Amino acid sequence: MAQDTRSTLTEHPSTGIGEAEDTSAIPGEVNSRVVDYAVLLKPRVMSLVLFTGIAGLVLAPGQIDWLTGLIAVVCIGVGAGASGAINMWYDRDIDSQMERTINRPIPAGRMQPLHALWLGIILSVISVVGMALYVNDMSAVLLAITIAYYVFIYTIWLKRRTPQNIVIGGASGALPPVIGWAAVTGDISLNSLLLFAIIFIWTPPHFWALALYRSGDYEKAGIPMMPVVSGVQETKKQMLIYATLLFPITVAPAFTGLASLYAGGLIGLLSLWFILHAYKVYRTEGYEFPRRMFRFSILYLFLIFVTLLADHGIKAFI
């Protein structure tokens, strides 16, 4: 049977003589490398980006054929993955100091930093060019802005310089539904901006809840998250303010024609529940309620968009 004869010369520790060492990949190593490349793309973040991008595409007025819609969704996902890869390349120094990121492929030594950078650059170009060629120019421009904003504004400029990093940088994570909307309509409208605003205002209390019980990690890495710079109580106060601001923004679609009053009422109840979580965080000590709020915040955003999608489907059926 023919065998792979690829080898490299390594110095034997006792004789100093170069010996042939087989370096051909084995299945387990290949699978591990594939997993590491997948981790670079931040699949959890990508799943949220894809979901909200699809929501924008479905909620937009007008029609889009299934192939164009699929291409748009793939481009949004690839663009999100590209941003994640470049982020991991740039943040490799601080990732090596934080407990929750130390096992990522680059700080763990399983991948060369430049591999992540080139993967991110190539995927960025593919996603934007694909969107321009097969969907429309507006969605391509918005996707390019999203990638550039996440890489240059958030990752390189804001993240290590200001406790408002999440507030300002959150714009990149809020753009996917606008991109999905533009893929159908070719423009930006009030309702697509409402979808943007929901995610934009949701982002700070969501991440600050995480930062409250991970503040030691951020402080060790020198990242000026709100609890580290402004203190725990000020962070809790800001979380309550942002959670309260979310209420009128999340129910606004019921008054702009994007959702029915019934959907608006249900979303309003969810938003009141979110405010209650923020109030409990504000009034209590310890990490229990920040953890609860962080977990609920993910479910909360998911349920908002599920409600909007279900309401849209019901209206289309009726």
C-alpha cells in the first residue's frame, strides 16, 4: 500500500544528527484543526448574527428569491466569522491572560496568528464581494461597514481604551438585521433602524452583566470594562437605565406597522421582565443575579425576534 512519505528533519536530542520524522497529518489532528478554525469564526456570535440577519430579511417588505436570500444569509455569516477571526488575531495577547479565552486556538498555541489574520481577510473579501455581485450594493456596503466597524472601531480602537467600548462598539453587532432588510429592499428604513436600535440598546446591559462576574478577568487583561473603571454600583445603575430605555424601543414596532399591537404587548411584557432582572442586579450583591440576567438577556433578545417573526407569519397567512 502506498504511504505518505512527507517528512522533516529534526535533531535527535542525544546525537545531534538529523533524523527523518513523519509529519503527515492523522485524522484526529485534522479534525482538531478543523475545530480550531471553526472556533476562530466565533460560532456562538455567528449564530446570533445569522438569526437577526434572517429576521431582517424576513420582516422586510417585498420579495426575494430563495437563492438570493440564501446567498445574503451566507455572506452575513461569513462576514461575521471573518470579523471574529481578525478579532482573535488582534486580541491574542489579552486572550492569553483571561480564563474564558485562554484556550482559544492562538493563545493555546494551536494556530499561528497570521493564519487567523489571513483567514479573516479572505473571508471578509469573499463575503462583501459575494453580496455585491449576487444580492445588491446597499447590503454589500452595510456588510463592509459592519466588518470594518467591528475590527477597526471596536477591536483596535475602543476595546482597550474606554469603558464605553461596548456601548459604541455594539453598533457592529446591531447591523445584521439592517443588512438582511437591505438585501430585500435595497435601502434602509425606519423599521430596519428600529431592529438596529433594539440590539444596540440591548448590548450594554447584556455584556455588563457578564463583566460583573468576570471583572477579575478583564482587570487582569487591562480591558477597561465598566465594572473595572467605574465600579460595580455605577455599572448596575447603567444596566438599569439601558434596560428601561429598551422598553419603548422594543414596543415601537407595534406603532410603526412592523408588528401588531398583540405582538407589541407580548414584547412589552418581556421587556418589563428584563427591567426586573436589571433591578434585582441593582439591589443585590454578589454574582447570582448578574449571571441570571446574562442568561436571560440572550433568551430575551431571541424571544423578541421570534415574536416579530411569528407575528409577521400570522399576518401573511391571514
